[in-house]
Amino acid sequence: MASSPSPTHARGLGPVLGTALIVASVLGPGILGLPALAYARSGPAFLVALGGILIMSVFIALTFAFLGRRGNEGSDIAGYVRSAFGARGGAIVGYWFYFGVTPGMAALGLIAGEYVRGLIGGGLVTVVGTAAILLAVATLGSLAGVRLSAGLQLILTGTLLVLLWLAVTLALPAADASHLHPFAPEGWGAILPAALILVWFLTGWEAAANLTGLLRDPRRRLLPITVAALVILAATFAAVCLVMVLALGPAATEGAPIGAMLAITLGPAGPALGAVTAVILTLGNMNAYLASLVAVGGTLAREGLLPSAGRVMLTAIPVGLTVLALAAAPLLPQATELFVSLSAASQIPVLLIGSAAGLMLLPRRSAGRSLALGATVSSALLLAVAGWYLLAPLLIAGIALLAFRRRGAPA
């Protein structure tokens, strides 16, 4: 999962930079660890879940692209939800973003920590310590008002793409089809929790709806660049996951699979390259998350849905929740998977309501409306995958409704 890049200095984007911005919004350092978590859950059978997620991403991405072509409902997904379902729906979506993303920040820190542990050792202390240091640096940057420019975020995303395809290329000669057997060692039911982990690959597609004011001739270009981003991301996710399974087999679950793939050819330099990249990308992603969360929190505060507070408090709330998660991590047997699942479960309702907004706002008997129906059905199916993790977004939605009522807003 990645946060939306800052659009600073991005007016009048052409197709190449527009495509790059969407790719940067979806592709994040989570790709360094999520396939290994899914593999640990269901074995090679997680590839089936990946195929389903990639198919769903087509409907979801193109639905947001069609919404973005309208260009008149607001600058984010909450604006479309408000237009379709009213201010209450927009408030709930805002709360899901502000509070639901924070477990994901803890998970990203722990994934980076696994890469550092693969390089220097040190066990769980190294993993949690790395995550805590990255969070502290990102927090200081946020409080100082430091925010990565769109250009720097694109450079980081480009670096990640190069690293992933380098790992795939170097590991491909070691591919062994025997690693596909047994295909479903944990049973076919284990595909569901693996799919929930991979839901992170769906988050960020709403960025397509935010590019309308940034593109030259968005009505003509938004759909083609969304399709281009789909092709790039689907190819990357599929190649990384398939080659990881074929080249590493069960060793992929040891925490730093991209580093292990690089090590096949590069030796000790592989884990070092993986660790440095994971740390830099995670730090950049945390910076972007905090900037986005402060912006969302500020909007909620102006609407009376959060107590009026300055930047320090709006930063302290998600950072405090992330600190609590990291403090609990040593006590949890599968902390990273838990945090990923909680964050993903909080984003599934966002995708569902955003897709349903497309059903309300897009013209009848149009391609966009048909895609919105597919996206809504796909997102609804993911609710079953989330299982008891849906208690988290339900609790957050309840708090949002209480805040909505307390401010005295009309129904």
C-alpha cells in the first residue's frame, strides 16, 4: 500500500507523468513483504488470491478513472462519497482513512525491520527497533512540515520498480517448478486470509480520481494512463510473486524475500541492497502517510468531526496509535500480518462505498456504470474475506457517527 503523492508543481501533466503518479500511489514498500506474508498463510496457493485481486483492481481502478473524468465532486474519494451519500458518508470515509491506516504504518516499519535483520541479525529487537527509528524520523519530519515533493516520490517509486525487476531477473534462473508443490499445504480455505493481506495492492487506485485537475485534457487522457498503470502494476505484482515462489520456495517466508532473490546472484550485496532500499522507501512512505493523515485530520477538524487541534495533535494521534502497535508487536505471534489485515479491512469499506458512489454518480447504461457495478460487487466480496477484522472499521464508523451527531449536523 502507498499513499498518494503530493501534486506539488504537477500542473499540466502529460501521460507519462500521469501514469507515474498513479503507479506511485499504488506501489509502495509493502510489496517488499506482503507476498511473503501471503505465502506463509497459504503456500503457493496465494497466487490464486493474487489473480483475483488483480482482476478486481481493473474494475476498481477504471471506476475511479471514470469518476475522475467528471471532475466536479471534490479532490478525493470522500468528495465523491459526499456527493452520492451525503456528509455522513464522507465523515465515515474520513475516519476510516485517519484511524484505519495507522496499523499499516506499523506493518511497513516491521517489514523494513525484517530486511535490516536479514542484513545485520539481532532478532526481534532489530525489527521493532528499526520500525521505531523510522517512525521517529518520519514524525520529526512531519512536525517540521517536511513533505516529499511529487518528483522525489516518483524517484523513490522508480527506484523500487528497478529493484523489483532486478530481483526478478536475477532470481529467474533459479526458478524451480517443484516449489509449486504442494500447492495448497494449508488447505484451500487459507486463500482467504492470504487475499486479505493482498488487499493492500488495491489501495491507492482512488488516486486516479484525483488527477483530473493535474492532467492536460483529462477527459481524453485519464482512462489511457489508468490502463497503462494497471498493466505496469499487474505485471510487477505477478512477476515478483511468481518468481519469488519458484526461486525461493518455503525460504520466501523468512522475512526479506526481495533481498533473498537478489542474493542468488549478488551474494551478500543482495540483502544489503534490499535493506537500504527498504529503509529509504519506508521512511519516504511514512512521511507521505503522515502528511496525508494530517491533511485528512485537518479537514475533519474543520468540519467539527475532530476537536480543533494544530498540526502537533493531528500528527500525535496516528503516531501514538502506531507506537502502541509497535509496543505490542513483541507480544503478538504474527504482528505484521495482524497489522496488515487490520489496515486492509479498514480500506475495504472505503473501496466499497467509493465504488457504490460510482453507481450513483455515473450515467446509466454507460461503461463507467458497468465498471462501477463490477467494482462494487468485487469490494462486497472482499467483506467476506475480511471476516472478524471488519470489527475495526465498524468501530471506527460508530465513532464517526457519534462525532457527526455531537456536532449537531443535519441528517
